Amino acid sequence: MNLGQGFPDADGPADLLRLAADAVLAGPNQYAPGGGDAALRRAVVEHRRAHWGVTEDPDAELLVTAGVTEAIAATVLALVGPGDEVVTVEPFYDSHAATVALAGARHVTVPVEPPAFLPDPARIAAALTDRTRLLILNTPHNPTGAVYPRALLEEIVRLCRERGVLILSDEVYEHLVFEGEHVSLRSIPGAREIALTASGAGKAFAVTGWKVGWLAGPAELVAAVRAVKQYLTFSTGPAYQAAMAAYLPRGEAHLVGQRERYRATRDALVAGLRAVGLEPVVPDAGYFVVVDLAPWGVTDASAAVRDWVREAGVAGIPVSALCRPTDDPADAHLASWLRLAFCKSEDVVAEGMRRLAEAAPRLRRG
Ligand SMILES: *Cc1c(COP(=O)(O)O)cnc(C)c1O
């Protein structure tokens, strides 16, 4: 039961898939415009206005990217160079760290602690130096499911404006919020001039392989990112862009239905973990539950996941893989924590929890 990698085990809505198939047959099949299909850019701007109350110019302030991954990479490569520092929350998404390394910059982290997993603005302030160029945020947060409240974002924006730091906000789980409300960073007063937001269709519409993402930001920063994108991918599959452009304005029912399905699999996963004596943090959003294996005597979840695969046939990801590497894995931040994905069918989650319960006596250490 693969509860490790965060991709859905059911494809997105059939009418969306049909739109892409039709678009392949009818065309376009040649290079899309580098900045993205004009109809998709307009649809994304309208989507962001309707959902998050931000208005952007579809020509100057929005760029279509090859997934959120490219939006992140192109932004970091465009804005950050050797000698610069980039601050992220820890745990962090792996590609945030990798692109900072590709840019030759120094990665500085601000650890977050259970159960809220919200960054302390004082710790962010302490992490900023004269060399800090960029703060990368991720709300809702992978892997913890934390949804950053408006007041926290306001404080972070105030801080970054004062200190001359740009912000990249990865909001790929914006539509997977079960409790509370997603606030898009660029809707915060004062954020527009210093903040870029990345999101995309993959997670929201269960088409992660399509790699349709976007980046919104101030015109001059988006122009700089577009110049880098020109030599990364240049452009993204035109049929997928056309399909998303047509579907986005009427995708609401899917978003609501998917949220309810994932709420049910989240709850099933949480119940299954509680039934074997673990205390997962119930996530407000996203694809994942994180759980401390310390009650089972585990100090290093990266070793425990191998036992889980062997004894229970259940795969997860140690949260330490999303934290700074350390010489001794047991010294990593959240070393005894495991991430399990619930963006899976009810059957897969139920079978995973059944096997876990069966193997639990062999997996507990002391
Ligand atoms: C899945 C994920 C991405 C990648 O998005 P793509 O559109 O597939 O490139 C980016 N950021 C976070 C936090 C993710 O979980």
C-alpha cells in the first residue's frame, strides 16, 4: 500500500480528460506561447480573483509553467545567485531545497514544531540577514497540512518589506483545505510588490502528470522568471493548457467533491493510526498526515519505514527526508515522524490500516 509518494491513485474528472483528448486531436500540438496559452492565463486570473480576491494582469503578472516545480525552479534561478541566502520553513518541499542548491545559494531553515507547525515570525526575523534574498513559504503546507492564518501572513509580509526580502509562496494545495480558510499571499496588503505565488492544476484536479502550473507576481519579477523559463522548458503541452482553460471556469463541483473524498480518507487514516496507539496530527489541509512514531519506541523514522514496508507492506516517507540532513539520522528535525499520504482510494487506505494493525505488534519497539 503506497502511502508514500503524494499523487492520487484516481485520475481527474472524466470531462476534463475528454477535453485534453479532444484538444490533442484538434490541435494545438505545436509549441504553446512561452508565457502560456492566452485563454488559460485569463482563466487563471479569473480563478484567482474569484477564489482569493487578487486581481492580476494576465499578460504581465501571470506566467504558465511546467507544473509548480518549474515555477519554483525558474523563480529561484531568476532571483537568487551565489552568495545569496534563501529561507524556508523546515520541513520543506524537496524541490525548494534542490533549486536553492542549483542557484548556488545558501539554504537557511526555520523549523516548525507540532502540533500547529506554524512558523514563529520571531524565528523568521532572526533567520533573515543582509544576504537574504528570498523567503519561500508553502501554505497549505506539505507535509504538515498547516494552513497559514491571515494574521501570520500579514506579519511575515510586514517583516519582509522592512528587510527588503522577496517572498515565493507555493500554494499548490490551495483547494484541499478541510478546516479553516486558505489565504493567498498576494491578497495581503503590501504583498503585491514583493510576493510571487505559484500554484497549478495537478493537485487540484488530480492530473499531476499534466504539469500545468502557474506563477503570479509583480510584472518585473514575472518578466525575469519568464526569461529563465525560456531556457528551461520554453513552453508546456498546449493541449493540456487548452483543456485546463476550458475546465477551470466550471471545475467547482469537482473541487468540492474531491475535498470531501479526501476528508474521508484523511479521517480513515487518522482513525487507523489511533487504533494502533499512535497520535497523528490531524491536518487541516493537503494530502498528508504526519505522525510521531516515538510512542512505538522509534527514534529514526527513516529506519522504521523499511520495517513498515517489510512487515506491513505499507510505505510512508520519513519527515526527516524533508528536513536538513544530519550525520546521525536520529538528530534530524522531527526524526521520529512519518508522513503518510491520503490522496488515495478508500480501499487502499483501509487495506493499509488493516495491514498496519496486523503488523503492529512486530513494529513496536519496547
Ligand atoms: C506536489 C507539489 C509541488 C509540485 O507541483 P507540480 O505541479 O507537480 O510540479 C510543488 N510544491 C509542493 C509543496 C507540492 O507538494
